Amino acid sequence: MSTVAEIDLSTEAKHADVETPLARPVIQLDHIHKIYTMGDVEVHALRGVSLTIREGEFVAIMGASGSGKSTMMNIIGCLDRPSRGAYILDGQDVSELSKDERADIRNRKIGFVFQGFNLLSRTSALENVELPMLYAGVEGAERRRRALDALASVGLAGREQNHPNQLSGGQQQRVAVARALVNQPALILADEPTGNLDSRTSVEVMEIFQRLNREHGITLILVTHEPDIAEYAKRIIVFKDGRIKRDELVADQRDAAEELRNLPEIVDEEED
Ligand SMILES: Nc1ncnc2c1ncn2[C@@H]1O[C@H](COP(=O)(O)OP(=O)(O)OP(=O)(O)O)[C@@H](O)[C@H]1O
Ligand SMILES: [Mg+2]
């Protein structure tokens, strides 16, 4: 990544340190169950998941298709509620909140990155990144300034006016990462963020995540099917049949920035 502008996230999570066992819990799940009811059929997607994730952690979630990963991410992201069990987010019990209250928490505390990028196709990269701040009531000039900073921090200075269809997959995902950042979230959730990307572009996206985690202390949770990608995280949790099957620290964390330095440069096809 050529452009590495600093984005000011100093108000949040700056002093996170996962090495300290006393880092503040950001997520506490206590015996979470999720049962989907479809007509007469019940699907027990989560069967008693208990988990603590602390400030400054970088966690990869793995497990077979249907094991409950996205269900758990939706609960952690306050997009859905558990059927049973308690969820404390950043010290606040969110298991019983209304839809509107959850939307408010999402907007203030959580940034989302999805496999399919989920950008608005008819608006520029800049406007896509400004959108969460519009919802949060951030004033116009400040909105623009923060969006420009966030785009620069993911190496997209100069591409602000491009629409998603004028950007490569990796660039679109970087816009999505910038959008996830602008409200200075305590937590970023990414569900298979590299699922649609080639391998070099995947490493580029992981480099951004590692930088956000290391330099800004942002807590990150990422779902992936790829063991290679999971090794950029500090901790890997494996799901099986709605339960946690394994939960381990990564002994030898990969370093995306270093790997990129050793990969041959690819010239951006849209470069002037
Ligand atoms: N909205 C829903 N309604 C009914 N059942 C659902 C719903 N969402 C998920 N499920 C079921 O819950 C179980 C867990 O699904 P989930 O999407 O969490 O799996 P996953 O681990 O994310 O899988 P994948 O790797 O394929 O994305 C599956 O059996 C799935 O069919
Ligand atoms: Mg899923």
C-alpha cells in the first residue's frame, strides 16, 4: 500500500493491549442460544456459546458451513438478538434492546465489512464512506474531512469520486473498510472479507486490518474459511454445530505488511 495517511482514532481504544490479561472486555457472551423457527421447523443455530473478547484482540472465526459463524456475528453486531443467554457489549447489556436501540449502538460502536462489499452502487467512494456519519449526525465539513482521511488511510487517495463499478474488488473492499472506520468504532466485524478477493488483494486487506489493530487498538473479529487468512489474527475460534470447538492463540501470527514487501508489485490498472 503506497499511501499510509494517519486516521485519528485517538478517542477510542488507543491504549488497548491484548498482552495485558486485564484489557477491558468488549464482548461477553454468556450461554447464547439462537433458534430460528421456520414454520414447524426449528434450527438450533447456536447451542450455548460463551465467549469473552477483550479490547485490542484480533480474532478469526472458523468452522464448517452452517456451524453458526454468521449467526454469532449477527448477534455480536446487534443485527439480531439471541433466543437465550446474555450479551454484554462494551459493558452494556444489549440482549433485550429494541430494534431502534440496537441500530443506535451499531452506528456508534461497530463497523461492518462484508464479503460482497455492500457499497451503494450509484454513489462515489467518498459518499459511501460519508454515509454512516450522515446517520450519526456528523456535520458536513467534518464528514468530508474524516471520509477523505479514511480513504487515504486505506490507500485510496485520488479515487474518492470513483463509483464502485469503477474500482477493483480489492479497492471496493477498502472503501468498505474505510466506511467501517469513520465513526471510530470500538469494534470491527468482518464476515469473509476476503471471500471474493484474489490472494494478493486479500493480503492487502489483511494488512489494513493488522494496522488498525496494532496501531489504533481496534478490536477485530473476522470470519474466514481460509486457514491462511486466519493466521493474520492473534486468536482463532473454531465453531462446530453451533458450539465453540476450539479457541486458541495463534503461535506465529503472519505479518501482512512484511509479506506484501516480498510480493511483486502489481500496477493498478486504473492508475493514470
Ligand atoms: N435466517 C435464518 N433462518 C433460518 N435458519 C437460518 C437462518 N440463518 C441461518 N440459519 C441456519 O442456522 C445455521 C447456522 O447458519 P450460519 O449462517 O450461522 O452458518 P455459517 O457458519 O455462517 O455458515 P457459512 O460458512 O456457510 O456462512 C444453519 O443451519 C442455517 O441454515
Ligand atoms: Mg456465514
